[in-house]
Amino acid sequence: MFFEPGMYGDMLPFGKTGIVETLGFATPPGADKGSDAHVLNEHTYCCQLATDMCPHGEPLASRLSECLPWHEKRIGTRSKDAEGLGIPLIISEFGACLDSEVCADEITFVAETTDKYLAGWAYWEFKPFHDLTTSAGTGSEGFYNKDGTLQHKKMRALTRPYLRNAQG
């Protein structure tokens, strides 16, 4: 079972931005510590940091330096939560940006931070599905442009080495 905390950063109308609290669970919902049927799930977007961070769907280039510390804070906190619960952590939503250098940097920040904390990840989203929650307006947050061509900057940032097998 995937479960996740409330998204403080998504609660922009309430003025709560840039907040990362510990999860608050002593055990995974409906299970004991170390459950083999649970995974802590989290979303991380630099746009959650402040209401004025992403006026056009992506972090402002002038404020990009704030993004890596944000992801380290968010993922680091969730990593401690998952460790305390004895379960894995996955970041199932991040990026959701256009094919720009800022987008590639945002993706790289999250991928490097998940590597640091040995967390799994899945990029949001593969191809456009008319997501009404998106901050990209009519732009494509997926891997492809509207004409079907690949978004190369994004793909280079997402391409990561990984272990297929490990001894032990």
C-alpha cells in the first residue's frame, strides 16, 4: 500500500508554503513497523516552496538555487520517516515541467537527492493526459512535445545509471 502525507505546499490558498513536517505515524497505516506491504510515497516540486516560485509553470531561473535545499529538506525528512517505519520511500511525482534548462536542473536536483537517500522515484508524467492540476497550462510536462518529438533536455536529466543486480 502506498501512502503519503498531506501536501502542505499544495495548500497555497492557506498561506502554508515551504513547510515540511515529520509524517507523524508510529507505524504504517493498518500495519506493523517493517511491513512488506507498505511504501511511503511523496511528491516534491520546487513550486511547493513559495506561491511566487513558479508563475509560468516552472521555477524561476533567478530562484533555482532555492530548489536543491528544498528537495533535500523534503526528501531527507521523508527518508527519516520511512526509516523509522521500516519501509521503503518512493518519490512518485516530481519535475512536471517543460523541456527547458530550468526543468532539467529541477529534475537533476530531485534525482540526485533520491540517490543520496536511496529512495525510488518515478517522473510525473509520461505523456499529456489533460491534467487539470498542472502548473504548465497547455505545455507538455511529459516526455514528448505536442508534435511527438522527444523532449531532449528532460530526457538527459532523467537518464540515470542504476544497478540491475547486486550481490548480497
